[in-house]
Amino acid sequence: MGFQNLFKPAWQSDNQEKALKAVKKLTNQAELIRAAEESRYGSVKKVAVDMLIDQNAIADVANNNSNVDVRNIAIEKLTDQNILTDVAKKAYDNWGRMKAAEKLTDKTFAQEVYANIAKNDKDDYLRKAAVEKLTNQNILADIVKNDRHFQVYATAIERLTDQNILADIAKNAKEIGILIKVLKKLTDQEALADVAKNANNSWACIEAAKKLSNQSINQEAVTNLVYDENEDVRIQAINMLTDQNVLANIAKNDKNSNVRIIAAEKLTNQILAQEIYTEIAKNFGDKWAREQAIKKLTDQSVLSDIANSTDEKYRYSWEETRIMWGADEKLEKWKETHTLNLCEVANNRLEELKKKENND
């Protein structure tokens, strides 16, 4: 045995069983703190901290011990609220601070601890855990707006209940993931109306409008959206719109032929609708749109003109087909379901109408 071993505490024995027996005999709080920090065995450390009685001594371990399991045992043993408050401020790491905050009767201060961790810690998982304990709606909203980790801001959204705050987020958020989750939680009709009319993201406007029970407000919102730059948004708005004057204006003037056709389909004025189909079928540059328009025509004289036309604008070339589909291997499938000749489309439509007349 070396000279130094003569002065080594028994709980520092290289034999784990001897070290455990020795630490269980300790009563000196300072020596237990030392054993909880310096023992080579986790089992000895845990026994040492478990034997601590003095709250200040336990706090010392909670704040300073290098072993996370030992620190957690110490925090679990704390009952003094003043000491717990101090640990919530000064613990070895933020996990310890949060664990101490969970035991506080001062819930306001506990929320401050959670908020600080949720907004500032670098560990995504820890921020999420802190958010799960937050109730302050403004702080939750701040996290939704500023935290870029999906699980963190998604958890914050789930804890939001204030409809006005949810509406404010929906009006200003840019990320679609945030918008989807926020709009699912919006139920207040006034808040939904606000989003439908004022959101920066037109998709958010559409989704909010779908949830409106007040048709007057719904129509006001979608009327603004039929002129949106996004084609998909315009189409969704048109499908919800009932105002015949606005639908007629879109059918006559929208820059996209498909949008014009969709608007024309909703017109009660079938004469105007047929005029729109005729114009697109005869004059529009998009041959695909012309094919769709021809299929909706009922004017047999117009269909006959197209069916008998020798104008090349009514025919697809193979080169155009390749460009349209982008790959030669798709051509056979395309030929199975489409005609290459708009004259044939018109002729088939004409025959359909004549058969219908005969059956009637």
C-alpha cells in the first residue's frame, strides 16, 4: 500500500463494495458532497447524494456536480423554495434549471425559466421540452415566429389557444408548415375573416375562407383572390365564387386559358360561356386549352368549321408533342388517350352532339 493510500478516504477504495460500505457510514455533509463528486463509481456518487440532509449541501450538488444523474437526484431531494429558485437560476445546465423550475410553487418565475430556455438554448430537444411547459401566449407566439426548428415551433403552435394571436401569425407567416398548423387551430369566425381578407400569403387567405360560415364574408374574400398572381389560388377562388359578373370578367379576361375555361364552366349565362369556349378554341395559342374548349362547345357550326379546317393551328406536330411531354417514351401512352388533331376532336364532339339529338 502506498504512502498516499494511508490518507485516502475509505469511500475512495478501488473496491466498489468497500467504497459503498464506507460512504453509507458518512454523516458529514461536506464529505458526502465530496464523495458525490470524486468517487469513481456512479453507485457511490448516488448513495452519497441520497444521504445528504442539509438543503444547502444538496443545492451545492445540484448546482455544481459534474454527473447529470447525481445532479438530478439532488434536485429531486430539494424542497426549500428559496433554494429551488436559486437552483433554477444557477444550475449546472439548463436541464437542471428546468427540473428545478418544475418544483417551484412560484409558477410565474417558473414560466420565466422555461421562456429563457425555450428562446435561448442551442439544444433543439431542450427548447422543445421547455416549450411544452410554457403557457404564456405571447412568448409562444414569439417562438413560432423566430425558432427555425420544426419540432420546436410546431410544439409552440400546439400550445397556442389565443385566436387573435393565431390569426396574427397566419397573416404574417411565410413558411407553409407554420401556416398549415396555425390554420388548423383557427376556429373563431372573426379571426378567420381577418386572415381571409388580410393575410400576406394568398394560400392562407384561401384556406381561411374555406372555414368561414358567413357566405357574405367568404365571397368578399374570394373575390379579391380571383385576381391573384398564383394560378392555383385563382382557380380555387373561382371554384368558391358565385358572383356571375366577376366570373364573367375572369372568363373573358384572365391571362390563363385554363382559368378562363374554369370560370366559364360556372357561368349561368351559357351563351357567354359558349362564346368564351369558341374564342379559346379558335384563337388561343395553347393547343391543350383549345382541345378542352372544343370538348365543351355545343355550337355545331363552330365545331364543323374546326373539323373541316385545313389550318395548321388545329394540328399537333410530333415535334410539338415531344416538347409538350418532354420525353419520347411518353408518346405511346399519350397517343392512347389523346388525339394529335384538333380537327378530329371537333369532329368527334360534333358526332356526340348529333347522336344526342337523335336520342332526344
